[in-house]
Amino acid sequence: MKVKILVSSDSFKGSLSAIEVCQAIEEGIKDLCPETEVISVPVADGGEGTLEAMSYATSGELVKVFCLNPIGEKIESYYTITGDGKTAIIEMAKAAGLYLIPQEKRNPYYTTTYGVGEIILDALDKGCRNFIVGIGGSATNDGGVGMLQALGFKFLDSKGEEIAKGGLALKDLVKIDISTRDPRLEGCTFKVACDVDNTLCGEKGASYVFGPQKGATLEMVKVLDANLYRYAQVIERDLGIRVLDVKGGGAAGGIGVAFTAFLNAQLVSGVELILDSLNFNDKLNGVDLVITGEGQIDQQTAYGKVPMGVAKRAKAVNIPVVALVGSINGDTSTLYNLGLNAIFSVVNKPMTLEQAMENGYTLVKETARNVMGLFSIKK
């Protein structure tokens, strides 16, 4: 009987992309059992690597676009359009990411999400009406107002003029006008990969929790939090939507609120959203074994990471799951109860982290071959 294996891994950050990990695993399987049918489905959790993985898995394409970075400089960025041409996958960080600006220029008083809106506009121009957006790693604290400004929404001060970009300018907000928004948004759906439940304001809100890593001092944090509270009040008055209690609303400097209040978006688990978008459950039909993986597996893997998302779905249909990982950190016994049958580190002898990362492809391939040897005994 022909064996069918589904390979679905996240990236090994700093070493291999999700696509490369899956290719290495497939090569290892084929080395020992060339007749095995292998289905390769690279996966990400909505953050780094999502665009490339989704482009590969959906036969889509990466699209280049020019947009503003967080400090208003024009940069070349990109997003993915799926193979059917209907859905755009966007990583917020490609336009508003902390990594895009040097440390000395990080200031959430002035950083903006405007470029995210520009990417959405480009996708609208290309006919996309469905959007999947990952919102991690931002340099911003503007409540997503910059993105909305790019999409045609008006945020006005006491003189009826558009407020400036950035979190500080929200202190001037007195009125929101949605009548000028891009009319094409009316027929769009937005699903947002969000793996935090922080609300917009307060000690567990966007400014206090994430502001310092974006360059905010304690005094700045207090100002930014007060400005987001003002923003929430104006939204409730002008749109009739209460956003202060939205779980995930404080994600990425408050852009979670912008998506839910203005674009009627759903905030969902990143890995679950990606797996659903790939019709992952259908790909499990007739599969004998699933091999997944990530760079480091630990107790946090149970909370929204790729291996556990994959394992839970496989367990639901009684398919065994093996995880190949760069390293195993701490007690991972709880992961076996959640769907993993075995975890193997690809590091096969004493070596430095640098050596492991440099030789990642070969190490993954060899470990996959060994796993296949054990699985063949069973068969």
C-alpha cells in the first residue's frame, strides 16, 4: 500500500524558511522511500514568513508595491495574491514594522500605519476583495488611523482639518467622517491574524504593554494611552461602536480596533486562520502521517504556534504527528496530550547554534530520513 505523508512546518527562523524546511523533510523521506506520496504545505502563524508560505501553498504570487514606512519614507514592499486572484495576504510589518526603522528613529508619537492602507489600496486595484492580514511586529501606536487615512476615512480636528499622522496627533481628534472612504471597501472581507488579547487602553493596553519596545518613555506611554482613549470615545460617538472592550483591539498599536470598527474584520488566531485559508482539513484525507516543525519547541508552542495547530487537526482524525525542531526547551510533556506523538531535535551531535543554523537543511533532511525509517517498520 502506498504511504501518504503530509509535511507542514513553520520556518526555522534565522536558518530556513517554511518552504525550505518542507523541502528538506520531503527529500529525507524520498531518500529512504522514493515511492511515498508527499504533500508539502508550508505554514506560518500570520507573522514573519506568512506571505511566502501562502504564496507557495496557494500557487499565488508575491506582488511588489511602493508604500510609506512608519516614518513616512517611501519603500518597496510586497504582499501576496493567492492563486485564484481573489485574496490578498498582507503582513502589516512589511509597511509598518519595527524592523524597518533604526532604533534612534523609533518614536510612536509619530510613526504611522499609512503604508498598510496603501498596500490594501494596491490589492483593491488588482481586484482583491478578500484580505488576510497579519498584524505583529509593528512600530506604531496610532490606532490604525494612518491605515484608515490612506483608505479615505477622515479624522478631523476642531478646524475640520485632517489630523497629522502618528499616535500624538490623536489628541486633536474631534470628528470621524467615514463617508469619504474608498467605496470598494463595502464589498470586502477582512480576517486578521491576532494572537494577543490586549484591549486598546489601560495597563494591559496597546501603549503600556507594547509602547516601550517601540521607543516610548513612561511619560509618552501615558500620553499615547490617553490619546487612544479619546480615539475610542470618538469612535463610539460617531460610529456607535464600543471598542474599549474588544479583545485584541490593542494589538499592533491599536490597529485591531481599526480593523474591527471600520472594516468589520474578524480577529482570529493566526495559525487557525492560515490553516483554514489553506483548506488544511481537506489535505488530511488519506494521510498516514503528518510531519510538522519549528525552530524551537517549548511550552509556548501550545498557544497558537504552527506545530500545535497542525497537530490538533491531525489528532481529530486520528493521524499520528511527528515534530522536527531545532531545539527542545523545557518540559514539553503537555504537548503530547494535545496531538503530538513524537518530537525530534534535528541537532544530532554537540554543535554551536551557528553551526546548527548553517547546516539546518542537511540536519532536517537526515532527521526526516530517520523518522521515515521508524515509520516504515510500523508499516
